[in-house]
Amino acid sequence: MNRSSSFRLDTLPLFISLALFCAHNNSYAEDAIQFNTQFLDVKEGTKLDLSRFSRKGYVMPGKYALQVMVNQSQITQESVITYAPENNDNDNNVPCLSPELVAKFGLRANIVEKLQWVKDKDGACLQSHQLEGFETQTGLGQSTLTVVIPQAYLEYTDKDWDPPSRWDEGISGLVFDYNVNNQWRHSAHHDGDQYDVSGNGTLGANLGAWRFRADWQADYRHQNEDSDSQNASSQTERDWDWSRYYAYRAIPSLGAQLKFGEDALTSDIFDSFNYVGGSLVTDDQMLPPNLRGYAPDISGVARTNAKVTITQQGRVIHEAQVPAGPFRIQDLNEAVSGDLHVRIEEQNGQVQEYDVSTASIPYLTRPGQVRYKMALGRPQDWDHHVQGSVFASGEASWGITNGWSLYGGGIGESDYQALALGIGRDMAVLGALSFDLTHSRAVLPQGSEYGDGSIQGNSFRASYAKDFDDMDSRLTFAGYRFSEENYMTMDEYLDAQSRDDDRVRSGHDKEMYTLTYSQNFTDANINAYVNFTHRTYWNRSDEDSYNLTISHFFNLGDVRNISLSINGYRNEYDHETDDGVFLSLSVPWGNDRTLSYNGSYSGDDNTHQVGYYERLDDRNNYQINVGHGNDGATMDGYYRHTANFADIDASMNYQEGEYVSGGLSLQGGATLTAQGGALHRSGITGGTRLLVDVGDDADIPVGGYDTPAYTNVFGKAVLTDINDYYRNQVRIDLTQLPENAEAIHSVTQATLTEGAIGYRHMEVISGEKAMAVIRMSDGEYPPFGAEVRNEQQQQVGIVDGDGSVYLIGVNAGQILQVLWDEKPQCSITLPQALPKDLYGGLLLPCQDVPQLSAR
């Protein structure tokens, strides 16, 4: 059966009968329905159970497990709602909306203060008809209670964002995320083989609102030297580090995150350094999406298949294998700030290194609001040894008026202090501009590389950001900074305190310009992107780095969407310069295949390649390139597989007469809770995830915005493409369900706090479909409209006029309840061996047996 056109066959008899053969009776209360049974396709004298259909929206008194919606947003997956008469009116049963449930509606504070409550034996219920336009709608068929609330009564909402009252802290559990990369290289000259395995990840636990985390990173390197010589030797290096231990939680009432443990200072004003202590930082991720900052953007070019490692203060924050060509990494956490170090390890043995500044856009705040960041602790080095004395830091930005922000802060310990003051202006169509001044004072030890005694200096900074909507372009960040020679950052001060005689001062910033700009020329089908940084130092030579990409999309005859791009780059680091140009031509060949030409020009190292790319399906793709370089023929291949438990990348390189190399990476994780667990693909290590439970059914496809994950043998799947403080919608892919599975609830939503393990149960019925006839012990049959439910109290059928019923999701030997008059009346048992023809009509006796309880 084509699932795209499928419908609920179990409700078909009632739907046709009730929709076509019912009449409105004006003698009843408003919305009451009287059924003219002579038009129903049933025999004379047939017993009917139509009470629950007699009035529009009528709900029998009692308790119901319902999914609660506010307008179009789900706020609870399942809440027990009590329905009782209002004002002793038995014809009008209303839901009891408890204070705990109403708190999740997101009502404005001034509205909540005026609400009136009705007390009963079970607690308090919201009194009806207080707010104009406020109403409830119950859909028992979908197990939903929809609360319709005019927007004027609600806090700020966005189509993809919920107010704090609806945020979900998730459930308790354990997490383990990993990213493992393996690279090897065999030399054709017998001058040594290399083998390297590196990895990083996070081990953690969630307990209520608290997230406990430990980040790890490891590296194993083995190298054989002069393998053909009698004096052959080998060298092995092993390294394992727990890079930091920390715990954090969200403080929704403050719009901030509280963190304890080891961390790098998060600041929009001061440079970062490692410390151990505590911090309270307003979290931009808690803001609606259009008010948030931006995540760092890392771009570069890999001449061959390569491993890209991004570190901050020695801690690995991102590592991945990339194919040859330009790459752009945009999935770093928004909380990352300060300078990042990028290392590109080519499979041909070459290494590129450079630094990237992640300076944020101007530090502006909405009128009347205050954003702040505070930290207290002691600095420490990479080996977890504390340095210096206790320090404290604090900074804030205050929205003075519409468009103007005043910001500043301070940081200091016994022998180092720094103060900053700045002002920002949102100039609307002209963009956003800020300017600040920072003054530092430091007392240095005798003989320090930075000087002796007490020194003072200033640093000036200007920043600008602008979206040019009319030009379809974005100037993400443009900034200039000048630091006097005696100005010191906290990190430089700590470096000066080091007693390590072998430690050499790495650099002392003087000037820095930075620019990130993108432009789309729609009419010409041209996209341009540039990232440029110029840095000068007081104690070493200048450094420039840039990345410029221009792409053109065009059609040629019947071939459409041809892409031509050129990428130029320069990286200067540690007195070395790497310049290059990468040219790429991509020609689509069908829907899932592409032919390409790549040309790499870098000094005397020039390579030309033609390639073939094919997307096999949603989970597999590969690329093969062959070409010629300065040293002879080249060949490389890249394969990516998106498994249910991990993302797997494999690559291979061959250079004629030089080497053969390869790489393999796995990125995934494991999550375990009291509700179950699963192996899964990984997003941000240690980050937010959602555990989806469909009961005991395996191979059910569930997903958010990425490739669906399939439930394991325990009926569990973990999704990691989940955004913090963002309304994530998760659905079961009905087009890929197993043949004998039916989804009762195929869509759910979750707005999770950072690091949470969310949990959602989605009802799925798995089993055979069958036609049956139900007979009672006295030879009669249940009334028309009676329900058939399984042990999970899921409806699997509705009885027709002659006792016939179409059953879904049933299994051999299963016991089912038959209900009418809103309670179980008898039970039926399916045969231990189901017949091959399940549509021939099973005869099922309905007998009195003890009632089943839901699992």
C-alpha cells in the first residue's frame, strides 16, 4: 500500500456513517448531535455506542493522558488531564488546567498575576472564561488538548523558539562522545613509514539540570626510520590528557549559564586563558534566533585529503578529515571565543598552520537589558597546575537607549589588573559600530622577556558589522585593534611569570585588522567570500592570512548548474608562508553524479586532477580523483558513510614514486539513561541530544533535520542534530516504516537546554493487519462503535455494525480488550498461529477476563 495515500482504516466505518447520516437537533444544547440510526448501515435492533459522538467536543468525565499544545506548539508530551462538569453542568465537561501546566503556557507576568483559580480535592484548576479568546479544544482521537491563546497574552515567541517556561531540562543519564582519526603513510623510498591515531571527546553525566563533563584527547604516533637499513629504528609517542573537568547548568531566570571547574575565560573584551573556578555568563543561545551572535567560521584549503585540527589554549575543540580542496567549518559552538589555532595535516606529509581570530560582532544589547559575564578562580596551565593568585573578572553591556549600548569590564589579581570601557551604536541601515579602550597594569619579575617592574599600557579597538540586504551581502565582522608595547593581556602576564628558562616569548600583538565579507551577485550567478587578517607584533615579523573564494554558476546547453570557482589563500605562521590557488570546475551528470576538474597551484607544487563524485543514497557517497603533479601521477579517493551509530570517513592517496597514504575517521557516541539508550552519531561532543522511544520496535526511522536514525533492537534512537533553546521538531518517516508498523503519533517537539538528554515517547503499533468478527458468549456482538485496545491501551480497531472489525498491529496469541460505555467489557485472544489469509475474517469469542494493565 502506498503510505503517502494511506488512512486510518479502523475509523472508516464510523467516519462514513457519522459524516453522511447525522442531523442536528435544535432541541439539544448547542453543538449537540442526534443520530438518525435508520440511515446507519446496521441491522435493525443493532446495539449502538455513540454517546461520545453526540456533542461536538464532548468529553466524558474522567482522566485522560493527553499531549498538550499551545496554539501550534507542543508544550508537554503527555499530561494526565482531569475532565469534570463546570458549574454542575453535566453536559459541559472542561479540562482542569493546573498551575504547573499553566506555567508552561508562556503567559505574560502581568496576565499570570490576575488569574483566578478554582479549588477542588485534587488541587487547583484555572477558572474558565477569564480571558477573551482563550479556549480549549480536545481531540481524543489524536490524544491532544489544544489551548488557543491570543498572542497578546503570551511572552515573546518565535516560530522556532519557545520562552523559558517551556524549556526542558531533560532526564538524567550518561554520555560518551568520541572522534577518532587514523592516518598512515608508506614511503616508496623506504625512508620511514608513519602511523598516527588521534582522538578527542567527552565523558559526562546529567543529573537534573546539572551537566558534569570531562573532555579528553589522545594521540599515538609511530614512525619507522630507514626501514631497509640494518640500523633501522622506530620511534613511538603516546599521549593521553583529560583536558578539563567541569560542571554547568542553565539559570533560565537570569538568562545565564553557571559553570564550575576548568575552563577558558569567555569574554567579548579580554583575551582568553585557562583557569579553574566558577563563572556566571549570560547565554546568547537563550535569546531568540534573530538576536543571537554568530559562531566562528574557519576556512582553508587542503591540497590532498587531510586532517584538520582546531585547538584553543592547547585543547582540541574540533577535528575532522576533509577531502582535497577548499573547506569551511561552520559548526563550532557559539560559546567559542578568542584566538584559535588551525593545523592541516596533509596525507602527503605537509603541514599548514595558522591562527584565526574569533572576535565577536559589536557588543550591543537591547534597550533596558543587561548582558554580563563574571568569573572567579585561579589561572592554570595545560597540566592542571595553578598559576599566580586568585583572579576575578567581570564585564557587562547595558542597552542605554534604542541603539546605544555602554559596555565595559575589569580583570585582575594581585599583580595584574585591566580595565575596559566602550560604547556601541546600532545605526540601523548603516550597521553596528563599537569602540573600546582597555588599560592594563602588570608587575613583572626581574629578567622577564616582557620587561621588569611595573608597566602600563593601552589597547584600542573598533568593530563593525552590517547586513546589506539590498545588495544581498553580509559584512560579518570588520575590526581594527592597536596595542601599545607595554600593554599586556592576562595570558602574557602569566607567561612572564613562568620560571621555565626554555620558554620563549611567542609574540606580542601590536596591530590587527580583520575582515569577513560575503557577496552574492544574483543576476550574474556569482558568489564571493573573503576572510582577511593582518597582524603585526612588537617582537617579530608581520603575519597576513586570507582566503578568497569566487564561484560562478551557469548552464551550458542541456547541462545545468555548472560550477566554476577559484580560491586563493595565504597563511603565515612562525616565519613560514604558504600561498596557493585552487581552481575547481564541477559539472553535474544526472541527479547524483558529478564530474570535476581541480587545479592546485602552490609555489613549485602544482597538481591537476579530474574527478568523479557519486551520491549512492542518503547515507553513502564517494569521490575519486586522478591527475598529475610535479612528481608524477596522483590518485586519491574519499568515501563517506553515515551509519546509525557513527559517521565514517575513509580516504586514500597515491603519489607515483613517492608514497601511499590513507585515513579513517569515526565520529559517534553513546547515551544511556533509565529509559534506555543507544549508540549514535555525534554532533557537538557532550552536547544536547534527544532519546526517542517507540516501545519495542526496531528499525523505525526517526529524525529531525538530518539523515534519519533507526531505532535499535530495544526501540530506542538518539538524535544529536538538536539545537539548544530551539524548538526542534522530530518526526517518524512514514515513507520508510516497516511493512507491519503503524505510527500513532508521528510528530513531536522538544525545546532543550544546553547539554540536556531529552526524552520523547512516540507511539508505534507493530504487527499484522487482519479482518475479524467478534462474538460474545451469548451469541451477540459488541455495539457499533465499540473500541478494541491492546495492552498499551492503544486503539487497534473499532467495531462495525455486525461485529466486524479491522485490526492493525496485532500479533499471534495477543489478548485485546473490547470497550464500550467508556470501560472494558470483555477480552479477545488471537490464535497462537495466525492464518496466512488474515483478511478472510477471524472469528474471535469475547470473554470476561481480568482487565489488562498498560505496560
